[in-house]
Amino acid sequence: QVQLVQSGAEVKKPGASVKVSCKASGYTFTGYYMHWVRQAPGQGLEWMGWINPNSGGTNYAQKFQGRVTMTRDTSISTAYMELSRLRSDDTAVYYCARDSRSAAAGPSPRFDPWGQGTLVTVSS
Amino acid sequence: QSVLTQPPSASGTPGQRVTISCSGSSSNIGSNTVNWYQQLPGTAPKLLIYSNNQRPSGVPDRFSGSKSGTSASLAISGLQSEDEADYYCAAWDDSLNGRDVVFGGGTKLTVL
């Protein structure tokens, strides 16, 4: 079955960077866009951007441009999201989510499935 | 402040029908399709409705979606206790700076 397994929780100091991984299985990794979404404690969902695992092309939400980098390693079917210059308000659960449409159709806001989430805590 | 507006809460009794609204603008719902997600307590979100009114395989037909103009709605009929969750709408938002996915602020559904 299609599954996304993310790396474990992280604790970082303000100003540091964090890199979260998302290992895909059960489907052709390069055939579907991967999105990243975060959720601050008790808050709603916030889209961060997508990566095309086939080409490596990316598109980031305006809010995160200059601070976020999405990459992938096709040899191990894994996507990565790195966020730099962390602040306390970056404390959140970070999710990877596969686009449910084939990459040939372009990205969509239709995410299925989602990873289990990675809690990133930013604290001095 | 979310780009898409949802009521923060909704409630109903078992068996009842409830609806959750999602209001946007011409740059998002007015020109793009709407998806809905269900987030059960302590879990990752799950796709519930896509392309305004389509249900993924495995989603009960008690859940339905609709869209009109710049607003969308999620309806849940025959409400069950396991439907208690947070619900989010999502759509593309097209602006001069590009195309972003925007979410509603979420609606917490309580089954009384």
C-alpha cells in the first residue's frame, strides 16, 4: 500500500536549520508530486510548497521563499524539506503529503496519503 | 487569518445532517475546485472530498461536497460519533505572485 514515513521529532534552537525526511513506498516515487504542509500547535493547516520528484522542480509558498528548500533522492524514494533560520513560531508538526494525481497532470491541492507528521520544536 | 473562511465549530446529534461552509473569492474557489480533509484527533489529515464533490475510494457516501460561486460546502448525513474531527477546505489560489494552495481555518465538529 502507498505509505509515507517521516523522520522523528526534532528540537532546534532559534536561528538553526532543520531537515525532515519523507520515505515513500508502494508506488512509483517519481510519478507524483510531493507537498509539504505544517500545523502549529492547536492551529490549522499551512501549505509550504511542492517538489516534482522526477525533475526536482519546486514551487514554494510566498511566505517561505528564501527559507525553505525541498529536495529528493530518487534512489531511495525519499523527499526532504529543510527550513532555515528557525524561529519560535516555526514550532509545528510538519507533514509530507503525496499529490493524488499523476505528475503528468501537474500539481494539485489533492493530497493523499499524508505522512505521520514530524514535530519540530524551536526553543532556546 | 486564513484565505478561506470556515466556521470554527459545528455540532449535531447522531443521525442528524450537518453542513460546513467554506467561503473564498474569485482567485481561489471562484476559479478552482475545492477539496476537503478530515483530521481525527491526534492523526494526520485524510482526503475526504476532491474536485468539489468526488469521494475517494473508501469514503462513505454520507459525506458529500458542493460548490457555488465563491463558496463550497461539506455535508455529513447520518452523523456518527466517529465523525467528530476537524474539517478543512482547500483550493488553489491564483495571484500575480503565483499559485499557492490555501486552506480554511478548520471547523471542529462535535457530535453531541
